[in-house]
Amino acid sequence: MRESAGMHETFEALITCAQENGAALQQTMAAHTCLLLAQLYASTLVHTPSAGEASRVIQHAQEMMLDSKTHDLPLEEMARQLGTSYSSFRRTFREHTGVGPHQYRLHLKLRHARDLLLKTELSIKEIAFQSGFEEEQYFCRFFKNAMGRTPSSYRKQ
């Protein structure tokens, strides 16, 4: 169920991006499209019997990244809790989702930040911290690279 919700949110972000027609449109749409394809591919693997244990581990990792209690858990610790080595975890995660666990987590943080920018009046600094970024400057640079505009200009549009 969370898989389809994540795909739905990514698809909505893709549509919004296309409608806004902002800076770096092609790069932003390409990033959203890649993530959507990775999520779609991952959802087929989860339901394939041959995927077995690896798919369950990755699905559990994705759930942990969404859970407020474990979303900031270091990836090495997450792999340990899932009963696998970190290198195996990273490789398997990439094979199943199309992106590494760090990139996947960054996308989740970015999605959360976008929601807060549009739905709250929180300061950019507060949004950065609530989204899991430790530094406002890094958040602003990351947001601009990913979305093609600053958080402030994204909020205004």
C-alpha cells in the first residue's frame, strides 16, 4: 500500500513540475521519472516469488525510512538490524529500487520539505531541520539542484 502511495506522490510531483515549467525542467522531470520507474520496478520485485528474502529486506528498509522512529537511523545500523552487511544492503537496495539507499532517503527528505513549503508557513531553516537536513545551507543547495529553484521561490509559486 505504501508503494502505491509513494508512486502516486512521485507522479504528482512529476505533473506539478511539468505544469510549473520552471528552471532545469528537463533535469527535474528526468529525476522524477527515474524515481517513478525505480518505484514501479521495485513494486514488481516485491511481489515476485523469486525475489524472496532480498525483496522483504528492501521493503522493510523502505518502511524504516518512512517511519518517524527510524527514518534517521544510520544506514549501516539499518543494514545490521535487517541482518545483512552494509555493502550487500546497498547493492541489493540499488538492484531493487534503481537508486542507492542514501539517494532514496534524500528523495524522501526532499518530498517532505516540498510538502512543508507548500502547506506551512514555517521558516526555511525550520523546514530544513524538520525534513532531516542538519544545515540550512546544504538543504538550500540540495533543493535548488534537485528542483531547479530555491525553496523560497518554490514556495511562492
